[in-house]
Amino acid sequence: MFHSTTGLPHLLPPRAYCDEAWAAKENVGPLYQAWHLVGITSELAKVGDFLTTEILGEPIQVRRFQDGLAALSNVCAHRHCLISSHKNGHSESMKCQYHGWEYGSDGFNRKIPSAKDFAPLSREQIRLPSFQVDTCGELVFVRLSSTGISLQEFLGPVASKMQVGFGPSTCCFLKWEVNYQANWKIAIENSLEAYHVQSVHPNTFRSDPGESRSEHRLDPLHTAFGSDLPFAHSKLDLTFQKWEGRVVKFLGGSPTRRYWQHHVFPNLLCSYTDAISLVHYVIPISSMSSRSLVYQFGICPDRPGLKRSLAKLWGRLEAACTKRILKEDVEMYPRIQGGLKASKQLGRLARSEERIHSFQEYLTRQLSNAAPQASAVTSDNSIAEKKPIPTDCPIKDSCSTAHTPTSPLTSEMRYEDGDKRANSPGDFT
């Protein structure tokens, strides 16, 4: 059932989806404080394994050292080259591809070719910035902010589900990374409603489950949607759910035939059935371009044999179906972005889209406290102290018209130290 008894206002103006000044406030506010999915532990299994990524313009290398995982800047302290340009790989040391400077897990330099030519040189001058790194099940997360809540607190009631759904009794059957020309919120909000299913997924789902089969849970920092399976009544969905129940029984499980999808604010989505667990992470590249990183895990017995072979076959079939559905969604994102760039409408939300309203309420609260910062290079070539950009940046209703000021956002809740997500109300299944 839905909580709302009437339609709801669309709280964010079109400008929120295409303006760089708005994006800057998001980047130094809720996104900067969040934990960001970067990979899975099987990609970093051996000492020397590494992966690289970019989060909010920050190049990062996550690497397994002898003393464990570390997340460090992927920019060399010598002359600013990317230390590695590979998405992932293995090497004996964290060594810059340009001049061979090497670094340890603490970010300190370990080796400089022709080091005497740089004297005198302080170790602190050539230490790489480091970032918080933690895991939940096989999922690896990084936080840019040096202060803030733990990963466990950030995930809140979803953490226990992740530990199991992406844990040792599962296997990864899908990794998909895709860039698209659309604001990050478009991808998130698309996942928070089933109203689009009939138009966008006519063959995979055909129709949404409707209010009588929908359960919404709304929380200040999370929302969730639950439904009995099959989700809809297309032939594909009916067939998959029929066989999923049989596979789960054969593997020794007890089918609940229940689907749950969770949104951990601001940009992490995860969903579960009896057989699969999916995580979908969305990060902005610019105000009108984004990247999605998707992993899907499935149940997978440890012992070789018929059960393991069946589980792997089923996992690959479900992964193919998931990717097909995701591609149908991704095709829509630039079309939505194109409309937002020109729109003069305020927008409106249906009762069934109340999870989008909750997300927009959260962003409104966070942005009322976020102050974008800009750094500048001084005459002595050092980085000047960061100064906040004025918080009265004009907000307009569309991206294509002149800037016209509106009233400031209201302030209720700050996303900072002490914001204990695990203690927030609501008990998520």
C-alpha cells in the first residue's frame, strides 16, 4: 500500500538536473559524505591487485597491500600524472607510470629514482591523500570525507541483507559499468517507481504490480519497495519466477517469492529475490552525465557438482535478463535529460511515486546546508584555502532560461557526524 493519499509536488526544479552550480552543491554535500561502491573483494584478492576509479572528480586507486586494502589518490605527488591508467590490474608495487615513484599503503613515498636530485624534500610533501575504505560482504566502498559515519551506519538496516546477499555463499554473475548523458538523479528516480514499467518494459514486465501488491517503506535516509513475485504477469517474468522457486528448493532453500528493492540515500540501490542480490551505484560525471556500476550475485554452493552447476547456469540466465531490463532503462535517461533541459513545468508526482518525493525531500534538506567550495592556486603555486561559494546561487525553474532567484531552501536536517542511519526509524526487510 502507498502512504500518500493524494498526488505529491515535484520538489526539485528542472535546473537541479542540469546546472553545474547545483551539481557543485550536491558534490560537496550529500555525495561527498556518502560511501561509494568501487568494486568487489574478488577483484582485489591478491596482494598487488588494484582497481582505479574516479569519484566526484577525484582519481582513486584501491589496492591490496600486505597489510590490507587501502584507497589512495591515483595522482602522483611528483608531476601530477595518473599513477595508473588501467581500470584494474596487478603489480608488485604502487608505481607511477611516468617516472617510477613508488608508494606504500599509508600514502608515503617508498622510492624515488635519482632521489638526491630532489633534496631537500619532506616526506609529508610527497604523501598521497588517503581515503576511508571498508567492505560489506564482498562489496568494497570508499568515503571521500575524512570524517563521518561508518559504512555500517551508512547502510543502516540494509547492511545485514548485504552481508548475506553478497556474502561467501554467493557468486558474482554480472558486472556492468555504463556511462550515459543524464544527471545521476534521473537514474535513481527511475528506479524508485514502477509507473514506467508498462511503457518502458512491455515485454520483460508488461505492467506494474499495483498498489494492492506494493509495500512502501519511507525513512529519512532510506526507502524500500516490496512485492510478491511474480512482479508482473509477462510471460518472461512468470517463467523466471516459476523456475527460480524450483531452483531455490533444489538448492535447499525455502522460497519466499518476495522481492525487495532498497534505496540508501543518496545514490545506492540494491534489490533482492530468493536467488539473486543486485547493487546499482550511480555517480555523477558532470551535471548532465553519469556512470552506473552494477553487480549481481546469486546463490552458489561451495561444493562442485550438479547443484553448483545448476546455480551457475541460473545465475547467468538471471544476469542476462537483468542486463536487458537495465538497458531498457538506460535508453530512456538521455531522453528525460533532453526534456529537463527545456522544461518550464514544475512537474508532479503520483502517489505511487512517493519514494521519489522522499528522496527529493532528503536532497532539499541536505542542500540547504551544503556550501560548494572552490580552490585556487596562489602566486607561490600553493593551493589557497577553500572558500565557500555563496549559498544564494540563483535557482531557476528550467536550464535554458536566464537565472532568476527564488527563495532559499529550508533547513531541517544536517548530514554530518552524529547522523546515525542505523538508528533511524523503520525496520527494513
